[in-house]
Amino acid sequence: MKSLIINICLRPNSEKTIFPIGLGYIATAVSRAGFNFEILDLDAKRLSDEEIERYIKEADFDVVLMGCIVTGYKYVKKLSELIKRYKEVPIIAGNSVATSIPETLLEKTKVDIAVIGEGDITIVELLKALETRASLEKVKGIAFLKDKEVFFTPERGLISDIDTLPFIDYALFDINTYLRGCRYNITEPYPVPFDSLRALPINTARGCPYNCTFCYHVFKNKRYRTRSIENIVEEIKLLRERYGINYVQFFDELTLFSKEQTSQFADYILKENLGIFWSADCRAGLFSENDIDLAIKLKESGCMTLGYSLESADKEILKAMNKNISVSDFIVQSKVLKKAGIYPNTSLVIGYPNETEETIKKTFDCCYENDIYPSAGYLLPQPGTPMYDYAKSAGKISDEEDYLMKMGDRQDFRINLTSMDQDKIEGLVKYHLKRISEKMKLGLNDENLIKTGHYRQK
């Protein structure tokens, strides 16, 4: 039995090609289990619709594996219909497009099996069941149609010790494309000339101990699990030796979660003399006024950027978001990190129901005063979140699939839950981003203003 693993391209016009860590773990698990497979990497290859159709028509495979975040539902639907046009093979989908909307996925698309939650063990058991024609009901952590109804097998328990997971086998993918493309996601200032950057992402944890009302991920409401520092450093060494990386982007919901862990992390990197630069995510409030020495140590270990989301500078909106941070925490941390030479990154979510012209100004003023150009986006209600339920109850989402087919990135203002005019909100966001850009002399044009906070100067 031969599997076709498809890496879906969610942003075909972006110069970034970010390595698909989740799919990387799945492909590695499939490979280590000894299954025959090939990877159709649509993000790396950027094939046209005609080229994709020709490939599907001519390729030889017995089962398809794919998955993406829920915003890519329309791509999963389109691909699954294309596959079924030429091949009568089982189609398996994972990630949040499967975990958050399994009923819609199975009832409205040509996907046959949804992998719910963590897929490393599930996918191997599932492929074995398909190969031997065993009952799918014995495979934990999946859903499929049975007698025209969505049938859920028992939930699969989490992998307790994620140090036991094998490192991703990057050689299964077009690694050079990702080494080139990942550097476009690095924020200035660059530690080496841009063309010399060789970057790859690494996950250090699964899940998040917090529960923001706008956020959805596969491990939402599940136990937050972290890898040991020794295990992380071992992987960095491997990637440095094998691919010559000099920059690591830690892609987690949360990387640095306490002062003690942060200090240990920096100490171990310094002790091992890794000679790499890196960026990661934490939360506002991790660094207080007395933590300048910790921030300096982090900088000495190679930390260039830390991301921590402000989202809003309005106290009531932060409460509605369940952020559990304060604006003063954000300001203090930004000053400490800048003093240590670490650049702060932040994101904003504009468009909560109680958003006003004044709250928008307050939020951007906070970024302006702290010299931070934010990644600004609009509230994007995602299935499985309280804000999605709110949007439905407010009558803004009446047909789930219709909404999913129109869903875009957080920079796309799809649903306006405020009492303000949408054009007015978008105009305000552009205005405030432009004034921050002008203050910081970033030279961003209108087209680039909302696209990303991970800018490159002109």
C-alpha cells in the first residue's frame, strides 16, 4: 500500500515557505513505520491547478494523507474532490481542520477519515488497519461515516513524554526550499546578512496553558507538554551539523513559560556553545523590571526576538479575550527586552464586540509609544472557540460551510461583530499602522501595512 502525503499551500502568493512541522512529524512517523509513500509538497512546489490535477491523475497511490489549520478548509474540500474524480482511495485529514469541525469535514467534503487531536500514533495504527482491512472502529482518535452518521472512536490519550518522539526527518522534504523560505519570516535586525540566513523551525512544546477566547489549536483544553532542554538542544545540533542552520525559529503556542525555565534554557545553550541565533514566544509579564540580567543572558545565548501578544490595550477587551495579562506588564517587558538588545514582536486582534474608535487608538498608541510595529489582524472566529459561538448566536454565521469556504487569514476582515462601520475600522487600522511605520521609518507601503509585523525594510 502506497500513501500520498500532501502538504497544502495556504498562502500561494507569499514569499515565505515555512516548514510544516505538524506534517513533518506525521511523515516521520509513517516513514519509521516502514510504509511506502511519497510527498506532494504544494507549498514548496507552488504548482498550478492544472499541474496538481495532472499529478493526481497520473500518480500511483492507495491512500491520501493531508491536513491543515481550519482556515484551509476550502483547499481540503477542493483537493479531496479532485482526488476522488480520478482515484477511489481513502482520504485521511488531520490538524485543526479535522479536530475542530469533524462533522462538517466528513459530511461536506470527500474526506473519509478525520484524525482527531495528536496524530503521531494514530496515523500508524490507521494505515495498518487500512492495509490489513481491519476494523477502523478499533483505531482510537478518529472519526468516519458509518451508516451515513459520523462515528467517533474512543479518544486517544496524549503522548505524556514528547521527548520520546523522534526528531523530524527533514530529508523527506525539499529542505533547500525551506532553508531559503524560512528566512523571510525573520524580523530585522538580522544577526547576519539576509542571504546568509539558514533558518528552520522547531517545536519545543505541544499545547498552551492559557485559554484565550479567540484562539483554537489541536491541543486546546489539553495538558501543556514541553520537551526537555537537552532534547531540544540535541535537535538543534543535528540540524546545524546536517543543514548548516544558523537561526532557529521556535514555533510554539508558548516556548518560554517561566523565569526558571527561561534561565535554564539560556544557560544550556550557552554551555553547549551552539553558535546559533533564535526567536521564540512567551507572554507579557514574564520579564519584570528586575529581570534585566535574565534578558541579557537570553541575548547572549543568541535570542534576537521574542514574540508576546498585546492583542488589545483596553482592559475590558483583554478581559473578554481571557488574556490574563495587563498593559503595564507588556510595557515593562518591552522596555526590559529592548534594553537587553532583544527585539519585541507583538500581534493585535481588532474587532471584539466592544471595540470602539477609542479602544483601537489606545491599542495602537501603546505600540507607537513603545516603538513596536505590530502584526495587526482582525478577529477571526474559529470553530471550537467562544467567539465562534458568539458569532453564531449573533446571527453572523448561519451556514458553517459557507463561512468556512470564505474564511481567510486574520488579516481578512470577514465578520464585523462591533457596532462600528467596517470600512471605518479598516481605515483606522491602516492609519495607525502608517503612523507607527513613519515614526519607526520602516518605509512600508499601504499594501504591506496589514500583511505582517514580520517586516523587512525597503
